[in-house]
Amino acid sequence: MDHRISPVTPANSTMTPRRFPLAIHRSRLAGGMLFGLMLTGCATTQPTVSDAPPQDVQYALERGDCRAAYNALDAAGAPASVDTRLTVARVCLQRGEFARTRNLTDAIGQSHPDHPDIDYAAYLGALAQLGTWNRAAAAPPKQRSEQGRQVFRELAAFLNDYPMSEYTESIAPRLARLRETLADIELQIADQAAESGRAEEAQARLQYVRDYYPGTPAGRKAADRLAAPNDQQTRSD
């Protein structure tokens, strides 16, 4: 079992890829990670060490310095290996550098689609997008809903594209929680419409939550309100 830290949610962990070098991380990355969210997880197979990172990249990784490692990748005399770039992407995810994580993982997906750990690159990229969305919690509900649906589609695409990946056990519960969160946001939008006197919009939102998020607490609330008389469909809880 390999204990790790992730910036995305407090209940699940990032995992280590099958061929991912771990030795340079164990002593330096245990504390001080973004948001202090401790997650646990285990890889299903023992990773093996591939080519060593360029010296400047390795020094930065030993310090857990995403930006220095990221910048050193382009400054290296020769292109860094995919494993090294995945290592940097993982550190950047842990540090909350979500844009850099996506830059790395997207580039790996485009240039090395057949790499043995391409599912891990997609996994890190999906978590980075989820982390970006979680960070924008203060955005208006309609914007949150639109962006959240895009994140949901990406997480769902991971499960569809890599159904046999060992990382599906981490993505699946995140997807379920995201679905519940999106349902809550849609119910909030319905409440705001009702409070502003936009009864038709509120009704349509309630129907949407009921029909597209069945089984969630928000979906059940929407169904209950729609079943009530029209003058009782405004927020009562």
C-alpha cells in the first residue's frame, strides 16, 4: 500500500502507475501538499524505475518543486522521457498546478498515445480538470453547472476509454460525487429562479434535476416539489 496525497478530494487517492519511479518522491513529498488533503491508495503492480530524469529535473522533483521541474524539462539538453514527464505531472497535480499538469498530460496523450502508462496520463489530466473546477467554487451556479458537466464528461470518458485501468477505482467514486454536486447546483439554480419570480424557469429546472439526476438527494427533492401543489414548489428545506 502506497500512501499518497491529492489536491482533488479528501476521500480518494491518486495512484502510482505500473512503471512509475517512486524513490525520488518518498522522502520529500509527504508533507505540505496543497490543501493538506490526505488520501490513501495502492498500486496493483510493483512499479519499476526507468531512465533517470535529467539532473535539474531530478533536483526539482526531490524538492517537490513543480514549477522548477516543469521549466527544467524544456531546458534539458535532450527530451525527457515520458516517465519523467509523468513524474513531473504528478508533482504538479499534488501542488495544485493544474494547468501545468494538463499541459504535460495532454502533450503525452498526443505524442505517445500507445505508451504503457497512457491511462495514467489521462487519469492525472482528469484529476487536474476536476481540481480546477473544485477551486472555482465561488463561480456563479450556472457557470459552475456548465463547467462541471464538462468535467463530468471527461471523467466518464476515462471510464469508457480505459475500462480495465487500475485507476478506474479512483475515478468512479469521484464521478458519483460530482454527479450529486451537479444535482445540488441545478437545484440551487431552480431555487434562485423561484425566488426571483421566474416560475417557468424554476419548474423547468426542477424537471431537469428530477429527470437527469434520479437517485440523488437533489433529484428526490425536485421530484417531491414537482409532486406538490404549484404554490408549494418553491424551496422549503
